[in-house]
Amino acid sequence: MSALKTIITLLLVVSGVLEIQYLVRPEWDIVNQRKADLAIVQQTLDQTKDLGRRYDELDARYQQISPNDIARITDFLPPKPDIGDLLIDVDTLVANAGLKLDSISFDEGAGKVNAVSASAPPATEANAAGELIESFGFSFKTSGNYEAFQKLLASLENNLRLVDITKVTLGIGSEDSDHYQFNVEAKTYYQKKNVF
């Protein structure tokens, strides 16, 4: 009888080991995998909460911007090319400088302009502006004396709307040595995505 007890004990031990190996162990591995998945989900949830908190901070900062400042920003960087306003601005600046505006033209694709920094990688801070800002070119011809033209350049420099002069050519407009014709090529910018 003691041999039978020993055999039964051995069979029970072996069946216990096999049960642990083939039944309990796979379930244990599944539980461990679920714990790892839960840790990943918790990490993602924490990141989402951080992003929500960051969004709330940025929204609070945005709400603190005065309507006057937003208006100035949209004048500086309009939400669309706004060719009509640019035409009025240039005409006014030229007239205030004491010059005559002979002609003005805008690049053919002024409504569908090129991105300022489309070649930069998309995930960098340096490229953030390139994703939000586009430019278009324009040119105008004006005539008058050189001092008035210098005044025009100073006015363009101090104008609220951002304008980059890319090329200036000078021609003699008449036999009067104080009268010149100025051909100006420039570009201006606008918001690709309406930020304000």
C-alpha cells in the first residue's frame, strides 16, 4: 500500500506540474501582457492629460490677447493675401511720400502662393512658421525725386504690414535730373492657416 501511495503522490505532483506548465503558465503570461498593455495605456492617458493641460494653458494665454492686438497682428500678417488692402496701402504710402504711382502688378499666383519654408522638415520649430505663413510677390513703378523715394522706403519699413523689398531698379524719368523712375519688386506675407 505504501508503494501505491507513493505512485499516487508522484502522479499528483506530476499532474500539478503539468497543470501549472500548460494551464496556469499561459494564463499568467496573458496577465503579464495585460499589465504591460495597461502600463502603455496609462502612459498614453498621462500624455493626453498633459496635452489637455497644455491646451488649456495656451487657450488661457490666447484669451488674454486683447482684440486690439489681434487686429494689429492681422494687419501685420493678414489671414488671406488681401490684395485690395495691399493696393490701397501701397497707393497711400506712395502718395504720402510725394511720389506718383505709375503701375502696380501682383504675381499671377497671388491666390495660391508658395510656402515660405516648404523645404524644412515638418516636425521642427523652425518649420512651424513655414507651415503657417505664405508669401506672394508684387511690383510697382513710381516716379519722383530720390528723397521722396527714400521716404517711401522708410514708410514701407515702418508699415504695419510686413513687406520685403527684393529688387529696386532706377531709371531716369525725364530730362530733369531730379526726376527718376523707380521699379520696385517686393513680397508680402499672409497666414496660410487662419491663426487669429
